Amino acid sequence: MIKVLLTVFTIAFCHLLSLSVHAEDNNGFALGVISEARLLSDFSAFNKNFNESLITEQEKEIVAQWPESLKIDIYFATWCHDSEREVPKLLKLLQGNKQISATLIALDYQKEDPQQLAKENNVKYTPTIVVYLDESKTEELGRIIERPNTSLVADINQLLLD
């Protein structure tokens, strides 16, 4: 019984270890799908900008009205200054509507990730924020690439209205 438990533990540990290899590239940058908590705890510029992001009452009211079915994929890079500016602000905004699902996908210098999600979605620049209206992500409303035209709230709101 102990041998079986030890074998199961060893396999599970090796599996977790292999997952962490895909989480960072050799330069210490995040790579692949990453949680908000890990992004903010492991990358100080993102944490600082998240904490310093000021959200107006009007922005909070608008975000609170966004549909629960809204899904957002955020392709970004921890080495990218545009990502450091836009991603924390978007994460702070989304706190105003916990029903909205956001997936963070960290990319390398070639704008690639281990799951090839960026390639599948034709991502060329960071950050690229892809907005969907449904769980299956079949109805893409649009994208914000590198920086919003007006603001994150205004641009996403416009996508919802178009």
C-alpha cells in the first residue's frame, strides 16, 4: 500500500513539475495561461499598476451592467510595457463584475504560448484583448490591440453596442 501511495505521489509531483516548466520561459517571464493571483504576486510592475489603478464610479457602473456571458481573453507579455499598463487596469475594472470571465495568456517574444492559443487566434501584438459574448467563444465582438482607442471601458462598451 505504501509503495502504491508513493508511486501515485511521485507521478503527481512529476506532473505538477512539468506544468511549472511551461509556466515560465528561461528568462523568468510568465508563459501560457496564468492566474490573476500569480500574475500580481510574481510580477511587481503588474501588482503596482493594479494597486495604483483608479476606477471611477461611472466606470464601475458601466462594468456592472456588462452581461454575465461576456468572456475576455487577454494575450499579454510580462516583458511588455503596454501590457504592464493595460492589463492591471482591466483586471481592476473586472472586479466590478465578478461574473465576467477573463483568461490571462502570457506570451514570449515571438507572441507564442505553449498551448498555441495566440497562434490559433492570430495574435500579433501585446496586449491583445479579445472580447466574446458567449461561453463557447464563437461570437467574437472585437479586439483591443496594444492600447484602447478611448479607454478600456469605453472601447469594450462600444463593442457591446455594435
